[in-house]
Amino acid sequence: MGTSQKYDLQERLVKFSASIILNINGLNKGFASEHLTKQLIRSSTSSALNYGEAQAAESRRDFIHKMKICLKELRESQVNLQVLKEARLISDLDEFNEIIQECKELVAIFTSSVKTTTTK
């Protein structure tokens, strides 16, 4: 993976996290949405932050471990978004459908990356 690809993936993770933060007000208010949105902000930002740490990993094993954490956090974000959508807690579905799609693509990228890295 070239430097520009690493940067692009990091930029995508940052933009994904930022899009959640910027659009969180597009959710219906209430206990459930507040609970889920706090967790969504934590998991989405964690994926970006852990990817940054993976780039400075101390070993191959450390890199794989951090990449798996990124994937775990992205999957958590994906399920959270599905719950919000299924529970009809999302007011602006158009914007969140883009966020949901980006999360799905990021999960696919990290799933592939973790499989490739662990089989080498």
C-alpha cells in the first residue's frame, strides 16, 4: 500500500467520523438516540484514531492488532447505524444513507486488509 493510499484511507476515516458528528443533530431526540449517538461517536472516531496508531505500529503483530481494532469499531458503527435506521430514529435518511454506505465500504476494505495481512 503506497503512502497516498494510506493517506486516502485515513482521510476517509476522518471524514466518516466527522460526517457522523456533523449530522448527529439529524436524529430524533430522546433517550435511545442519545444513548446510541454517544456510542456511535466513540466507535467511529476510535476507528480513525486506531488507524493512525496502526501507521506507527511497532511490529507487524502490533499493526495487525490495531487494524483488527479498527475493523471491530467500524462493525460496531455499522450495527449502530442499522439500529438507528431500523428504530426510525434518523430524520434525514438521505444523508445517513450515505454515511451507512461509507461505513459498509470501510468495513469491506478493512476486512480485506486484515485477511490479506494475516495470511502473508
